[in-house]
Amino acid sequence: MIRAGLGFGFMPQFSVTDPAVITRPLIEPDFWRTVNLCTVRGRPHSPAVGALMREAMRVDWYGQPAMAVTQIKREHSTEADAIAAN
């Protein structure tokens, strides 16, 4: 539809490869998106999904660890506190 002149779209910078589609950078306002990656705890998944999950949890996102990593650390510290109290 964009190429036919019937619409417009917002796309990542290098995703448009058709020379008939005119691109313009979006300068103002800032444009971003939130992406969530979810799985069911305890459910087995393929090696590829496991690798993706490990990589996503290894990386800091905007200077912060993944939310799951923060939650796991919180759960482990609570368990450690309970064990120490006994």
C-alpha cells in the first residue's frame, strides 16, 4: 500500500529496501516501543528458544537487568533471608 501511494508506515531504519518507497527519518518526537518476551515457567522449550531466553536475560536493557533477572534475585534473597532467620 505504501509503494502504491495509498498509505504510510513507521518502520525500522534499514527495513525498507524498495527504491520506489521514499523514506524520511523521524526526528521529533522520540519514537520507541516496548517488547515483552514471555514463557511459562517450568515448561520445556526448544534449544533455540532457550538460547534466546538466556541471551535476553544476559543483556542489560537501557542500563537495567531484565525484569525476570531482578525478580529471580529478589526471590533468592528472600529465600536466603528466611534460611538465615531459622
